[in-house]
Amino acid sequence: MTVRSDTKQIKYHGDALSQHQPITSPSRHLPDEILSRIIYQVTSNQQDDSHQSKDRQVEEQQDLYHCTLINKQFYAIANPLLWEAPVLYMDPKRLHQLLDCLARSTEQQQQQQKPLGHFIRTLVLYNTFCTDTQLLQLMPLIPHVTMLSIQNDRYAMGELDALPMITNTSLQHLPFYCSQLTSLDLSFIHLSTATVHALGHHCHQLGDLVLFFDTKPPEGLFSTLGHCPLETLRITGNGQTHCGLTVTMAMDMIARFQHLTSLELTHIDPFNLIMKLAQNNNNNINDGENKTTRTCAVPWPHLKTLDIEPCYELDDATFIAFINTHPHLQQIHVMAPHLTDASLDAMAAHLGDLRDVYFSGMDEISMDGVCRLVRHCPRLVSMRFRSCEQMVACACLLVVDGGANEGFSLDLGEKEFVKIRSAQGEAGHGMTMN
């Protein structure tokens, strides 16, 4: 039975209960396991697809609401799920309603019944309608929230000078009230040192973090976050001020984030970090004048995703040293103009699990190098190239003109991979991929 048909059946029984006597006597309730399974079917799409549209999320919340009206059994199981991830859109009225409802629930809470805000686990806020005052009111009401996203849409839409309505005035108190956070997205909101320090002090379950800095990140940033078991870290700069990781920052990251699986740095120069990782990967540490060496553990052995843009100083030797000891990489997005086919050959030799590649502004790589990479990485599903001059020259039939600002683009998928792998010899640039 599909999710939709399950929902229709639930609504049918709900209508019957509202118009007639109960279908079953109070002593003949359905087992909780069966009810839980029914509710799971109603919400399974929502749980499996985190990128679904808000319209679909609202529709599924309406389904859950109908479930709560059937009887007390359904209410007890469906109501916590109904409140698990409220959908606010970008409507200030919805936020006002949510705050009023949660406040009343807290004031009227009965023994053995949780306030509604304690059920909330996921919440997305937009600073176009949520202010510091409202966030300060909301935080104490949702102590068990685990996934929180606060979007500065005005910045994202190009209003660079528009001050966010949510600032560090409220954000510095967020970790204290919401210490169970496992995922926090603060896109395009510049964080103060006090806010970052509070995150590291209180949020010891934080595994997924998205940060933005309008200026250079504070020197002790990563040392402060050392108590957070980060697995995914994404940091964005403003693209106008040169922001680079210092050697101290790089060493702090390597020492603190042992469980990191995904790193994304945009407009934050990562050269010092990659250089330090490459040096450690050689497993040779110069011990002063004695020039002795000792073996050290490879940092970030579980890293699967690397997204760095741009990294103008990165060269083949540094990148290859990094690649050699990170064989679990599956996704690489790089803008590094000095990398050549030598780096592609290292990827082909060491990255058997590679699935997705994105290269931008890399004029020294060729279609021959790409073909060798495709042949040695059987799990590849996507390769994308933007403004790579030799790729334009060698694969003109596949090039798409993206306009003066975007340059040229080339996308390779399963169809092209099959032809590359089936071609004889190493000179794949002569193939016609229609």
C-alpha cells in the first residue's frame, strides 16, 4: 500500500470516528506497533527526502494532523511527529503563531505531558521575518532541537549591505538553550568570537556545521570548536576580502577534527591546510637538529568530500601528497589553476571510490588525463568542468557556452564514461561523443 493510500485509509477511519460511535471499544485498541507503522508510512517520504518542497512538507503535516484526530491512540503517536519539524515558510504570521502556541503549551503543561516545543527537532528560520527578540523568545521553548538552519536570504540575494535581523545578540545564547544540536547552518551571518566559543562550550554533539565570516576568521576558531565531534564542516567567506587559513588554524583543524568526513571551504584559501595535511601524510616529522623521523597517524583518514574554491597556490606535489593517503575520497570539487594531469593520474591510482568530480579554472588538465581517470575509477557518476581551456579545445562537441561570466562548461556522465572506457588506447580526445 502506498503512502497516499495509507493516508486515505486513515482519513476514512477518522471521518467514521467523528460521525459515529468508535469502531472498536476502548478495550480493543490496536497494538502500538501497528499504529507506529501506519504513522511511519505517512511520514516516510518526509524522512527519506530532506530536499523535498515545502508544499510537500506542509501536505504531510496535514496528514499527520488528520491522524491526531482519529482517537487518543493515534494522537499519542502522531502528535510528537506533527511537531517534530514545523514548516514556517517565510511568513512572519506563522512564526508569531508558533511562538504563541509554544508559550501557551509551556504555561499550561500538565504532569506527564511535555510542552509542544519539546517535540521540535528540526527548524528552518529566515532572518527576513525572524528577529533577535523572537529568536531569544524561541530558544528556551525548543531545548531538544537537533537540526537548526538560520538563513540570511538578504545577503544571499545580493543585498550585501543589508544587516541581518538575526545577529550575535541572540546567537551567542543559542548554544546554551539548544545544547543538543547536531546540525547547525548559519549561512551568511557573520559570527562573533563569543558565539563560536559558546558553540564549542555547550554543543558537544554538533557534527554538522555551516559558518560564514564577513572578515578573516578568528585565529582560535578551530581550537574553540575542539569539543564538537564535527564530521561535516562548511565555511564561506564574503568573496571580497581575502580570507585564508593561517598555519595555526590549519594545525588546530588537523588536531581537533579527527572524525571529519566532509570539508567545504568557499572564498577561504585552504593552501596552508592542504600543505600541512600533505606534510603529515609523508609521515616524516623533522625533530630539530637531530633530523630524526617518527611515524604519525594520517589525519582525517575518513575524509570523503573535499570542496575547496579557490586555491591559487596549490600545486601537483602538494595535492598528490594529500591524495596518496586519503583513498576514501568520493567527491572532489577544486578550483586550482596550477594542477595538471599528474594530479589526475594520482587520483586515478589512489581513489577507487571516486564518484563526483568538479574542476574549475584548471587550464593545465587535458582530456587525455580525464580519460585515464575515468578508466581507473569505475564508480564515477559525474564529472563537471568549468572554464578549463584544454577541455574546451579537446572536447568542443561537448562544450556548452555559459556566457561571458561563466566561460565554457563540460559535463560528463554515464553515457560518456561508457564510450571512454570502451575506447582503445589512451588517446581518448579523438572520440566523438554525440
